[in-house]
Amino acid sequence: DALQDPALPLLRRIVKEYPEGKYCERASWWVGLAELRTRNYEVAAQLMEAGARRSTTVQSGGFLYWAGRARTAASDVTRGRALFEEAVRRFKHSYMAILAY
């Protein structure tokens, strides 16, 4: 939802200026979801894919799922499908993998 909108300028700054920082993963998550809400699918997909590659937690499944949704919405169905399949393969028992399936 849009509750994080007031924080978006700071979150975007964290993503841009501290890509290896402690808070970049969560900042990428919120900025990516905000980009999806505004239908800026390419930016959302890039943020979510980068988050999936950077994350070492089960959160990667969520990043992969939303990256797949963004790619599919941007008419890149092949890439979107590949991201869904990766989410299912890597996190088959997670909620996001079930959605991707």
C-alpha cells in the first residue's frame, strides 16, 4: 500500500547511494512495489531482480515473484515466466512460489 510513500525519497536514496548497504534490500523492496503501483514496470523489474540477486533470505522468492509480475506487465512474458519458474524452483514451499506456480 501507499503508507511508505512519504519515505520513498529516502528509500530511493538508500538504493542509489548504498547498493551494498545493510538497508538496501528492504529499501529496494518498498521502492520496487511503489514502482509497480505507478505502472513503472521496467524500473520495478530491475529493482526486484537486483534484490533477488542480492538477498540471501527467503525474501528472494518475493523479489522473484514481483519481478516476474513486473516483466509480464511490461509484455516481457518470456522473462516473467522464467522468473516465476526460478521462484518455484528455489523456494517451492514459500507463499510467493505458490503464487508464481
